[in-house]
Amino acid sequence: MNFTKLALSLTLTWGCASALAAPPPLPGQPPQAPRPQQQAGDEAALPTPSSSAQKLYSSAKADLLQVRSLLKSGRTQSSVGSGFLVGTSNLVLTNYHVVSQFALDPETYIGEWVDTAGQRGNIELLAVDVLHDLAVVRVNRYGTGVFSVPEKPVQLSQGQYLYSLGNPLDLGFAISEGAYNGVITRSFYDQLLFTGPINAGMSGGPSVTANGEVVGVNVSKRLDGELVSFLVPARYAQELLKKVTPDLKPPKDFTAVVAQQLLAHQKAMIDQLFSTPLTMKAMGPYEVPVRESEQMRCWGRSNVRGDKPFSVDITNCSMESAIFVSGSLQTGAVSIQHQYMRSAGLDPIRFAQLSSASFKNEAFGSHRDSRLTGPTCTEEFIRNDTLPMRAVLCVKAYRKFEGLYDFSLLIGSTDDSMMNLQSRMDARGVSYENGMRASRAFLKSVARGGKK
């Protein structure tokens, strides 16, 4: 069975220009989270700023920085984002995804800052918050005090003008105007909806009020909409800054720091998803578990046609966001898919061949993946309270992040020769204990009830 996402995903691009190419998601996996993408000339130019924006940019430009990731060998530019000096300190706020290359692979990459006057210097990474996509770096220059992150969030009203600053498309520093339009709760962690342009390269730049108060950090935009962008709320930045002191010595291994944060995320995610029983939906005589919430949406479709010898109904539920770890790894998400297939003219043998081929068509990864180990799978014929089924459970371990696994559970009903239910759950970036917890809950919930 080849499950596909049935509705538009949150098709986003990070505001970080990068030459990294992203592989497509494997069959059966939820859509990948946003990632850095190379932007070309198809981007619309930023509109001419108003006089208010011009005045704001003029006073703030000295404290805006470009944050670059360079190959150590030859110091060739690999990715570009933005950042800003906090107060009069030498601390710079930016996005985690802007610094992810030299955070996870410091032997290969190094960070560099460049200001609006063309001055440049090396970057020292001090702290990261991978869950909210934030990072703090230290540089060898100080701010003028233009940008301060308030200890209490600024009270915003719907439609209030905001101004985002950064270096769009690596073309030079710029300011864009837009409006605040509320808090987005579809992602696991809150984001602010900014109705204005945030182009690649602006990631990590500040978004401020007309008075210069920082309300958020530029992070991403929708590709399938017009001027639909997102900001990391300033309160998350304030929490990260509280952990940084002027004389702080950075961790020796940010990979371990990221792993700890991902483990904290998966615990919160699984606890929330399974805090109450899964909702049961009817598919023919079967009852299947789903979870519909602000973070997880469900969609369905059917291919019922009179000229087909069989018909298929599909339900697909997936989280609409995941945690960005690197240009090739997004994790910390759960998806559930169900396929109900029944014969409309096939004999039992041909229908059995069809359903068996659909089951075997599922993919669980390969041993060539540099991010995860090859899948270790167990297959059994089992029965819960109401339904006999064929079940395959596959587990893959993360090579760099100890304690994290991807779980894939695939089941197929074996109770009827003329109809078949195939269901799959994928839990990405979870502990072994929570992966087993989710798998047991899923197996227990699938049921046979009602009439054919």
C-alpha cells in the first residue's frame, strides 16, 4: 500500500538560503518538515518600504548581521541566514537551522558573521534550542542597544504592523513590512503569523514593532500562499538568553545537547497524543484509531468507481510540523494511515494477491541511510480482542542521537477473503519505550465491528 498525503501540507521554506538538496520522504512516512532551500529568481522582490520602515531600518542596520556557514576547507560559503545583536552585548540571536551545520559537524563547517558595513569575523556558538529553532552565538563586536528582547512578551493586536529585517536571498540587508495575525497552534510549538514577506536568507533576523521592540525571530514562510510567514515568539528567545552568561563556555558536543532536547520533545509529544484514548472512525465493518487535534489533521479520499473491480477508501492523519535537525533530517512527528479495500468483482484468489501486493509495497528505509541504521523488523500473525491480523514492526536507531528511534508499524486484517484493512503508524524520533507504547496502543485500538 502506498499511502500519500491527501491535502496540502504546510509547504514551507526556511528563511535560510542554502545549497542543500532535500531528499523526498520515503513511502509511508509523513511529509518532511521545512528545510533550507536554494532560492532563485522566482522570488518576488520586496516592496518599497514606507517612511516608517526606512527610519526603523536606518537606526537598526548597525546591529543586523549576516550569519554564514562556511566549509573549513577553503572557507566556501555553504548557507546564509541572518541574526541580530542583543542590546549592547556581543551576543547574537539567530535560528538553529542557520547554524545547524557547524553545530553538528564542527570538523567540516565554521561560522562567520558579516555586518552591513562589510566587517566580518568568526562565530562562537553558545547555545541552541532545536525545538523552537533558536540559537545564540558570540561575536567580537557589540550592539548599539537597538534590539532588546523584552522579558515579558509585547502585547500585539490583530493587524498591527510589524517589520522583519534580514538579508533576503543574499542580496543585501533589507526590511519588509507586514501585519501580525495571531498565534499559530498547528505546529507543536507556538509560532506567530506574519502577513509579510520572509525570503530565504532572512532566517534569524528580528521582527519588531514600529517602536523597535522585538516580538519574534524570522523563521519560515508558506510556499503555497501569498505573504504567509512565521515568527518564533520572543518569549522562547528570552528563555534561551537566560541560559547564556557573558563568560559561558559552550558545550563541547552540541550533538548531545540536540539529542537531549529531542528526547524531551518526544516525551511531550507521545504524552499529549496518548493522554486520552484515540478516536475511533468507521471504515466499512472496521473501526480504526485516529487522532485529530491542532497538531494532527486527518484527511480522506475514495477511488470508488463503477469500472473498477475493487474500491479503496483512505484516511491519512499526520502532524503538520516536525523538528528540523539538519538539512537531511526532520523528526519528532507521528502519522497514521488507514486503507480499506474491498472487492467489487474479483474472486478471492485475485483479491488476496492484490491485498498482499499492497502490503508488500510498503517501505521502511534502507541500510544505506547515513542518518539511521537499517530497519530491524519483526513479523507475526496476531489477534487483538476482535481482529486477527498480520503485523510488521520495524525499528531504526539514529546514528548520531543516542536513545532516539523511528518506529513503523504496519498491520493487515486477515478476517475476510473479500475485504482488507491495512493500517500504518509511523513515530519518528521517539525513545524505544515510547515507540513500543505507541505501537501497543495502535494494535489494541484497531477493531472489527458492525456489519459487512
